Amino acid sequence: MPLVSNQSTRIKFCGITRSEDALLALELGAWAVGMVFHRESPRACQIDDAFEIATAVKRQAESVGVFHNASLDSVARIADLVGLTLIQLHGDEGPDYCAEIARRTGCGVIKATRVKSPGDVLDLRVFRTAYHLLDAHVPGAVGGTGSTFPWEFARSHAGPAPFILAGGLTAENVVEAIAEASPFAVDVASGVEVSPGIKDPVRMRDFADAVHSTDPFVEDFDDEAVFGSETPE
């Protein structure tokens, strides 16, 4: 049975490599933009470009750096150079690593896991980070694969952090995903691209519109019933 939330679902546009895509993300109400710092990723962002992106969204959205099994020193250096506000760890980093990177950088940490079963989701409970992220498991791939996982697995999430839902989300399936998983935020990369790292403005708008269509709303009320029928003198 789908879960029900009375909170608006946030949007994280990930794999951003261009300032113009970051600015459009802001226009569309994004909560966060993600930049990948993993050399093997087709969406890897150069430091100079990342700095421009983080500057463009400063104080308006979270600047997320995505890392995979990087050294503490490397993550801390990039966080400082770029001006990141959140660090997403997408590898085998343990709880102690997460705590140390938060201490060194002052950034919140998003701990990601690639989900094969409900147990993978439950295992996140030992990570006392700012957020958790649930992504699809694809052998040999880190993320951005366009693959989904059974969204009902997300119901095994036991906290203590809010979770972000990722993995193959598009404008066509995100409404169903939100209804099934009730995430704090949704994360999209390949689902709004024309090629890795290059976003499609139309797909970005369609995705944002789909997410916003799930926002809770306040029904119109009867003014007369609330305030009375008499006209003030």
C-alpha cells in the first residue's frame, strides 16, 4: 500500500556540469544540485566548473559533491575549493569515515547505498548522517545508470536520517515512485539528459512539474462559513 506524506518532495538535479543547467534547476525550485567528482564517471565535473555552479546557487540551493571511495584529504580539499554544502558518499565509506568528513568539512553528509533488497535499506540505520540516498544496484556501475529498483523496498528505511530516492527516475515514473516510497527528496540525473552531464531543459521542466504535482494542497474553504455572512461596516 503506498505511503502518504503531507510534506512537499524536494528535487535534487544531479550530474550537473554547466552553470546554465544549475540556474534552470533553481528556477524550477530545486532543493539541491549535484556535481560528480569521480574521474570514471561520464558526468565528472571539473573543479573550475563546479566552483561556478556552486557560486551560482549559493544560499539558494544545496551544492552537493558526489564522491566514490575518495580519500578524506581529497574530499576535504574539493569541498573547500568548490564551496560544497553537502557531501554525497556513493562508495564503501563506513560510519567513521562519514563522521570524519562531516567534521573536517562542516558539510552535511548524504550516505548512498545501491539497493538489491530491503536489507540494504535497513543497513543504513547505522549511518547517522544528514541524509540517506537509495539508488539502484547495477553491477560495475556507481550511479546514473537509468535503472530503477522496487520502490516498495524503501519502506524498510528505519532512519535516523530522511532519505532521498534515486535510480532511473523520469517525469513519467516519478509520481508513482513518490507515492510508493514517500521520500524526503528525489534525485535525477540521466532521466533529464540529452547526454551524460548535459541536461535537457524540457525534460527538467517536465520532471519538476511532475514532482510538484504531488505536493500537498489546501482545499478551498468557504469564506462565509469561516468569517460570517455580514459585511463589515
